[in-house]
Amino acid sequence: MIGMNLKALRKAKGYSQEEVVEKINVSRQSVAKWENEESIPDVIKCSELANLYEISLDELVHDKISVEEESTNSEDGKYVFGIVKVGERGQIVIPKHARDVFDIKPGDKLLVVGDIKRGLGIGKVSRSIASDFVFEE
């Protein structure tokens, strides 16, 4: 189960195996073996992986993590980038592919809007428009 979780979480975050290798300092072969359930990471690497994917060690080891695959309808430009987990302070990590598609860079301002019946929406705001809004921290 750990292998399936690791693969699902990596894809949900938009990481390649090589990026995981760099972030936790292991070989690419190790990551591939973990994801294929040929071996399992030691407890220290499990802890590092849980931190990387912003989940608890218990969730990584014991829960079956299901992540919807990204889908798109290229005709109308609509995307589903996956599921993200909300952190302690309300923070989320926008999947890499979403950041690429919408050209979201560190320091960009995002407008968060909501409708009780339809949910939340997040959109990139141009610098000129961003100054017109009051942002709550």
C-alpha cells in the first residue's frame, strides 16, 4: 500500500521521480522500487516523504490514498489537476502542472473567491488589479 500511496502522491504534487530523488537524497532506483512495491523505504525516509507530501506518517503508511488523475478537455480549456490537502494554516500546494498552465510563479498574487453553492475558485491576478484588493492574512 505504501508504494501505491507514494506514486499517487508524487503524481498529485506534479513531481517526477527525479525530483523526489533530489528532494530526499535517494537513488532513482529506490524511488522506483518503492512505487512498484518491490521494497519499502526505511522509517526515516518515510518521515521525509510524509513531510514532502504534507501528510502524516500514519496516513502514508496506513491509509489508502486515492488521487484523481488530472483530466482536461482541451476543446474548452477546463482542467482537473487533482486533489490537494489543506495544511494546518489553510495553505495548499497548487500542483506543478496547474502552475505551469496558468504561469503561476512565486510571489504572484491569487484571488480566492467563493460561492456557498458552487465552491471556491482561485485565479491569478495581474499586478495592476491586485493593488485594488484588500488581502486578508
